Amino acid sequence: MTDTALIQKYNVPGPRYTSYPTVPYWDEAGFSTAQWVSGLQQSFLESNRQEGISLYIHLPFCESLCTFCACNKRITKQHSVEEPYIEALLKEWNMYVQMFPGRPLIREIHLGGGTPTFFSPANLKKLLNGILSGNGVHTRREFSFEGHPNNTGGEHLQTLYNLGFRRVSFGVQDYNEKVQKAIHRIQPFENVKNVTEAAQKMGYESVSHDLVFGLPFQTLNDIRKNIELTLALMPARIALYSYAHVPWVKGVGQRGFDEDDLPSGELKLQFYKTAKSLLEQAGYIEIGMDHFSLPSDRLYQSMLDKKIHRNFMGYTSSATQVMIGLGVSAISDSWYAFAQNEKTVEGYYEQINSGGLAVVKGHILTDEDLIIRRHILNLMCLLETNWLPEDRFPEIAERLKTLEDDALITITENKIIVNAKGRSFLRNICMAFDLRLIAKEPSAHLFSMTV
């Protein structure tokens, strides 16, 4: 089947599978905060001593709105918001520490946003010292943060480096000025170059660049130019994301341009294939979905060792059973359950300052959920999964046969393997396993298009 025919068939709304079940299919009625805490404590006992726990800290503030962004954020230029938010984060963390049946061993910390470098170096130091104080740190820790090239200064880099951070991800998106104006993200190459080289020189082991294809006004020449400029800096990792156009979810922020200004699904696939070819020629290796890595980077080694993991932070080189999300809208994961915090800053403060967790909804995974979750995780990370007889639900088998007929996957007696052609349709392949999506197709917009 041609690329055009495949796109016409498979370019449908679908999840990105940073979790299973996906958030719109959580059973909120069957969830309680008490259940979440009880299950979290059990999971902590099972895993903390060996692998430790992960922390995702959501820092939502940005000085300006990027119209491509689908993250939870609060736009403000008032930096007086920093200290009250840090105080709330530390209160929330201390509630979890008191609940844990033992001293936590911290394996991963990721600062996401929003714009983490909106916060001053002094306030980030205060936050992280509060998180780490009195707790253990894993010998193979992986601390990382997202940095805006325009406002990540040398003091940010040095402060976080001194606290054990060795990975930083810079949001680049696109270098074309017309595209930058459309998405309201103006940053010249010189800014990206300066902060990338400063991080590399300082000793950061993994500098990553985030690029987005499918943005308004983007052309094939833009994609080639973006990769050319990126290769001039040789970041250890590259995230090559397909733009998720979800204005029905995020409102006016993603209506800063006309729908007709967006490239077609067929052109987006051409963008991806062109970028992939150029990156592979330069020595990068494709990792799972939408990520590339140099062979020297830990992410590549984790893929070889089959230890690569995917969660709400994206791909990570180490798997932990427990991930605690702190801050507005952050999601926590005990493997057996998910819990999400209040989505507004005001609501978050109200719940934390009243002495309770900020959790407002979640999902307790069923035995069936756990089976499907494992298959989807294997496919997203390793591009294959063991296909045991007890896992062969009829609804899944029927859909897999269609994918096999289209040469997207190969099915053997014991395995399902994603073919080279299938990598561009990995979300669709995972959708074949999504029993909750199969049972109840959404009647309204929930997800971005898969291509």
C-alpha cells in the first residue's frame, strides 16, 4: 500500500500513549484518594529499595504564550508567583514523604512546564534542596529539566548542575521566522547555540533539542534547515514531535493561525521521513516513537538493554514503578493506579493549604488494564511484544490482522514486531490493543491526529 493510501486509512485521532488507560478513559467513579495512597504505599514497598522512585515537578509559569503548546501553563511576567508555588510544592512533597513506609530513594527528577527556567536559580535551588533534604539519592540518578533557550542562563545551568542535573532539553521547535511568529516562539539560532554549547562545556552528559514538524507555514526546506542547524550543534538526543493540533482542548491558545496554514498529513509524513533520513545519515538512531539518540547517549544503551521506559515525562532510560507528580495538573503513577492533581493554580493552593493532597481524579488499573498496558509499553519502547495465548483477546486479534495485511507489523507464534513501515503508524498499532477505546469510540474530539 502506498504512503498516500496508508495516510488516508490511518490518519485518525489517536492517543500518544504516555499511559494506559489514557486519561479520557479513566474510571473516575471507581477511584478514591484513599485507594490511591494505599496502593502507592504497597508499590513503594515493592520497588523503592532497588530501583527508587521518580519525581515529575510541574512548573507552569511562562512569560508569554506559545500558540503551538498544549501543556498546562499560566502566563505571567510577575515573578512574585515563584515563592508561593515552591512552598506549596514542598508541602505536597512532604505529605507524600510522611505517607511512604520508609525513606524514599530518588532515582529521577524531571522539571517540566510551563517554563522551569522562569524560576530564578536561587528559587530552583531552594525547591530542590527541600526535595532532596533527608532523602536518599540513587547511585544511577537521572535529573533533568526543560530549558527555554531565551531565558536559561549560565547561573541556571550551574545551579542545577551542582544539584546533580546532567540532562537538559531545550525547546527549539523551528528556526523559520515566519513559523516562529505564527506560534509566538521567537528565538534565534544564536540563542540555542549559546545555551547548548554552555551546557556541553559545563559537563551536561545529555543535551536534547525538541523539534516539531507539522507547524503552520512549515515547508520541506524548513525541515531540512532545522536539521542542518541542529547537526551543527550535535545534541545527544533529539525529540522530533508531530504537532498536536487540539484547539478544542486548549482553547484560544491554539487558534493563533488558520487551519489552512497547517500542512497535510501526507506532507507531514514527508517531513518526518526527510528529517529521519538526515539524522540517521549523521549517526543518530531512532528510539521508539519520535526520538533520536547518538549511540553514546544513555537512552540508546537503555534500548539495547531493553530497560527503556515511557511515562508521562516521555522516554526515559530507567524504569521506576513509582512516579510522583508534584504541582498543578501533575500525574502520578504507582503502576497499579494513576492520580492527577487539580488543574488550576488557585485550586491547587486551596487543596494543599488545607492539608490534603491535590489529587482530584485517577484510575485503579484492572487485571486486563495491566496486560494491555504492558503490551502498549513494549510496542512504544521496544517495537515488539510477546504475544501469549492468554493475551489474545478476539477484538485485538481482528485489528492486528488488518495491520499485518498492510505490512505495518509481523505476527509470529509468540511475538508481534513493528515493521519499518509501521514506525510511522505506531500510535495506530497501539490503538489496536486499546480495549477501552475499542469498546467506546469517542463521540467528540479527544485526541490529535496520528500523523
